[in-house]
Amino acid sequence: MDFLTATTQARPQYGIIIKPESGQPLPVRLHTQLEIGFGNGEFTVQYAEAKPEIFLYGIEISQSCVLRCARRAGGLSNLRIINTDARYMLRELFADETLEKIIMQFPCPWPGNGNAHRRVTARDFADGLAAVLKLGGVFEMVSDDEDYSNEVWKVLGLHEALNAESFEVNPARGITTKYERKWLAQGKNIFRLTFTKTKKFTVTRRTSQDMHIKINHNVTPDDVASLKNL
Ligand SMILES: C[S@@+](CC[C@H](N)C(=O)[O-])C[C@H]1O[C@@H](n2cnc3c(N)ncnc32)[C@H](O)[C@@H]1O
């Protein structure tokens, strides 16, 4: 039984955390969605419960958030949790045209030029989004930061495979996140941006490409030590 078909019977009190195999795209079902940066997992679990017809992956870089989400997700069979960095791993974990929706809520806006590579608008990340979404699939970003939302709207809207669909201010949302409630309580506006994939698009996967290094001599302890800084 692989993790796509696994049930939570063995440890029903926890959700299923998976560790994907390098170079192998994750299995998907007909309606597979992804949430990036789910924080405490409150939205994630409520969303997966409310939509039993979808199969949801959640990627989160923080280990403590992953554990918090897993504690909430006990018994849920349509959610798989992954502890990794979505910036690098989105394109490695999913094959082209496999996700019907990618949700990102209240991502850190990473202001300033020095942080440009960390933002959703970084070309590398935008290309990954455009590749793994199905044709007609949707990227939804929710933020409290107007400047950041305007930047995402402009930059992703210029991507050749994405169409900027809607920019809503304070949309009614059935399920909310912890950060959303915090900002709303402070009287801040919430912005929801949606983009649709309109054209086929692909990207190079690094795990099957330049992560391999050929060493033309017997491996020495120095070779192994040199890997530490990678
Ligand atoms: C401001 S919090 C928002 C959490 C949640 N979405 C919410 O609205 O309550 C941003 C989350 O994104 C996660 N995150 C930041 N960079 C990430 C990355 N590169 N890959 C995956 N998760 C990331 C952080 O650990 C954090 O949990």
C-alpha cells in the first residue's frame, strides 16, 4: 500500500506526513490540490474535511507547523503533509499538469530587492506553478499586504502561461486562517488574487538533471566533507 491509498487506521490520532522519494513525482488523483505554507494547519484540515472529493497535499517548511497540522489531521484520509521548501521542491514533487488548484495564504512578503528570489514572483517559482497546474487550473493567493499583492498581480499576470483572473478586496471566505483572523481583527484589508493556467508550460527538473556530480576517482573523506556545504 503506498501513501496515496494509505488509511490512517494505524495511528488514527495523527494525519499522514510523507517523505517523497527523490526524483519521483508524487502520485495524484483526479482532483488534486496543494496548499503551500499552511502554518498551523487549521485551514488545511477544515478545507480537506469540507471537500472529501479532493486529494490535498500540504507543503510547509517549518517542522513544528508540520507537527501541529498532523495533530489536527487525525483520521483524515485525503490529506498528505510534506515538510519541505516549496520554492525549490514544487517542480520536483509534481509532474506537469497534475494539480487543479494551488493555494497560498498569507505568505511572507519578503520585501526588498535582496529577497526578490524568495517571493512568489521569482521567475523560477512562477515557472514551477505554471508547469504543475493543469490547463484551466487555478493559483490562489491571499494576503494582507497590498504592495505585495499588486506585485504578484503584475508579475504573474505577465507570465505567458497564466492569466490574471480576479483581484478581490475582503472576499467572503467560508474557512479562514489564523493570520487572516489576526489581520481582520486589526481592521486590515485582505486581498485574494486568482490566476488561471491558459497554456501548456514545462520546466527542467533539477533532481533528474544537475544534482548529479560525476567524480572521476575513488571517493575520499574530503569528497564527502565537501558535500556538507551544498
Ligand atoms: C505568515 S505564515 C501563514 C500561515 C498560514 N497560511 C495562515 O494563513 O495562517 C507563512 C507560512 O509559510 C511558511 N513558509 C514560508 N516559506 C515557505 C517555503 N519556502 N515553503 C513552504 N512553506 C513556507 C512558513 O513556515 C509559515 O508557516
